[in-house]
Amino acid sequence: MVDGSGGAPRVADVAIRGRVVEAVGVVPAEPGDTEIDAPGRHLLPGFIDAHSHADGVVFSPEIQLAVLRQGVTSVIAGQDGVSYAPGDGRYATEYFGAINGPHPTFRGGGVGDLLATYDGTTPVNVGYLVPGGVVRHEVMGSTPGAADPTQLAAMVDLVRTGLDEGALGLSTGLDYVPNIFADACELMALCRPVAAVGGIYVTHMRGGYETNAPVGIAEVAEIASSTGVSVHVSHYHGPAQLLVELADGLAAQGVDMTFDTYPYRRSCTLLAMLVLPADVLDGTNAEVACRLRDPVIRGTLFDDWFPSLRANPVMGPEWPDNVTIAHVPVPDYDWVHGLTLRAASERAGADPESFALDVLAASALEVSVVMKVREQRSYDDLAELVTHPAQTVGSDGIYIGKNPHPRGWGSFAKFLRVFTRERADLGWPEAAVHLSARPARRYGLLDRGLLRPGYVADLVLVDPGRVSDRADYDSPRSTAVGIDDVFVAGQQVLAGGQLTGATPGQGLRRQGPTR
């Protein structure tokens, strides 16, 4: 038993009654008990995916299997400032169609209405953050510029209402429209009600990460210092020494900061976010698609924008070689999946920039890509972040597309394979803290993350010598191995590697402060 406290593993019996762990230690079986003997395996508290885009696909058996086979029993949704509530969900479905996809039943309402859609309908728990981009869109649409006092008050009210209905905190995506237009003053105003209830501010920082990470961290420090809010930085990637120095610098300033990482060296995002300036993205997807067909606008992009893109230290002149197309919903472009942008453009007889504009226009921007960073990190480099006391694991799993990133199918299993079994950067006790206990505390889930009496019985049986990821960039939908039995709220949801059909998952409501 590895209980999540960081203490040494020990042999023990664990008794479950109803939804909770009743006893741990030497527990004699009683008549009528169901006994599961697990020699050679480790029992851990269920893993919590600190950053997931399973918001709408968690109802799919294929995605449930992908998540549970990694030992993940809870996912945190509402990330990057864009998801379904509050509102009718149409903006998120359109703008993040290539990331979250549609929700099968939610047709409008608040955070409480959305959380209710997860109660008893899925084997996986779903926590939710009020998405700051949606909040801004509900009040201001995609209009650039600062909010006036009336608009800002309306946004703050939406955040406060979402928190009252159970949201774990607030998320922002400061490279996405319209969150990109929010200044620090607006973000501080939205964070104050989050700080007041002990919630968490989760941010996709401004500026593209990598060597630009100091730009985003400076804004994080300003917001946290002004409001007292606890901060969690999403998909924290870049040179490890730089990122560790920045994280330690925040701690030295008294900022309560954590972050999530995934054990891969490529990212995945919207093609439009990568290759278009924010002013071109103003409006609905259909309006932007029409704009991309305008010869004048295209000429301006070629004259003014694309040269700066090639000069960007994160992108570089070779960026079309580093971008692989993950999802395009248009049949005429079905052939592009798995090709780099340069390879696809050459096959189409076009330059990469023109081809990117064409495919975005044809698909109304619903295109996602896997992107290789210019400097590939070594596992030694990644280990500096993985072992940091502020780190949690977030898959940033995106499950839409014919050639998605493998991280949604492999992050947690790969973490255990590489950094626990093979390299031993973290022992099993430390791994359980990073995968279970720390994210539970950060998201205010006070009865999860530890294997103790009274805690919800979200439990994972792991074969320590076998657990491994099988998904890669060529076969991204291959499920992990070595985790065959998983319990959620005391019910077995995975048995022998197969779904049992039980759906004890729920929408996770905030229970307490994040500290």
C-alpha cells in the first residue's frame, strides 16, 4: 500500500464500505465480503489529472478506458479559459471544437448545471474551473480592449456564481481569444472572489512559454501578490533550469504556486492560435474563415505577420517542419492527418503559410496540431521539473482528431515507467504524492488523494514492474498497460483491464481551501 502521504510502502488490508475506505491495516474478512487478492501489486489512491480536455468526451467508453488504464480516477476540466459553462456552450464548442469537442447533453446553464451532467453518468470524476475566456465572451464577445466597470462587474459576478455552484477555481488561456485581451487589472478582479473562497487560479500563461516564460511568470506574480490567490501554472514547459528558477523565485516572494507537466517533449494546440494574430481572430470562426479568404488580409499577413512568426524564438523559420496536423474535420483534407505542415503543403503544391490559411478557412478554424519544440528536452532536463515539490501531472489530454497527441493515453503510465521504475527519480511514495495527494489538495478535494479511513475509495492497483505507456506519435490511441483494476467511490470501474459498466463518477465540487 502506497497511501499518498509520502510514507514508506507497507503491506496492509484495505476495507471499503460503500463509497469510502473504512479501515486500513489488518482487517479480518467478514461473511459476505468480496475479497480481492493482489500479490505483487501496489495499491495507490486514484490519480488526479490536473489538466485535462476530457470535458465533453469523458462519456465515451474509449476515452474512459484511455484514462482509467493509466490509473486516473479524476480529471480537472474547464481549462485554458474555454469550456461549456456558464452560457449555452456554443462558443466553446465552436472555438475549442478541435480541443474539447461538443458536450453530448449540456445545452446551457451555469457551472452547477454542467457539474450535474457528470453525476452518475461516467466512471471518472470531473472537477471544473470557471473558464475566464468564456466569462469574458459572455459579457463582451470577442471584442478587444479593456472592460469598462459595468462589464467587469458582470464578469466578476459570473465567476462568483460559478464558485458558489462548486467550481474549483478560475482558469485563463492568455494566448486564446478573447482571454488574450484581458489585462492584469481584469485578471486581478476575477481572482479576488477566487482568493476569498480559497480557490485556485489556473493559468495558461501569456507569451508562449519556453524562453518567454518570464513574461508569463511576471504577470502571475503581479496577480498573486495583489490578490493573495493561490496559483497553478498549466503545462509548464521550457528549459528546466529557467522554469525551476522562476518557480522558486515565486515561492521566495511568498506566492503559493504549483504547476503541472507531462512527460512528453511535444505540445498540442490550435493551429489558428499558432499562426494568426489576435486581431484577425476577432469574431466568430465563420467570420474569421471568411477573412482568411480575403486577398488583402492575406497579403498583410504575408507582408507583416509571417516574417515575425519566423523570427519568433519559440517558432523559428523551421516551424512548418515542426507542426504535425492532428485534426481537420473536412473530408477534402482528410489526407493531411499525421503529416507535417510542410509535407502537406508540398503535396498540395503550395507554400506552408498559404496552405495553413487554406485549411483553416476550409475548416472554420477547427484544426489542431502537434508541435515539436525547437530544442528537444532530455529526460534529465524533464526530471528537474518532475521532482520539483510544486509539480503535479497534467496530461493536457486532447482526445479529438485522427492523429492526436499521445499524452491523453499515456502521460501517467509514462511518468511511472520513466521517472519511477526506469530512472528512479521518484520512488513510489513520492510518485503517489505528485499523482494523487498534491493535486487533491491544490483543487480543494479534501476527501481524495490519500488512502486513509474516511476518504473516498478512489483506488488503483498498479503492477510496478509492468506499468507502461504504449501510445506514441505514430499510434497515439494505444492504451497503457500494467493498471488493470481501478475503483471509483468504492465501485470497481475497471476489472482485468476492461470497463465494468459502473458509473459512480461525479462532478467534483470544491470542498475547501487549496493550501
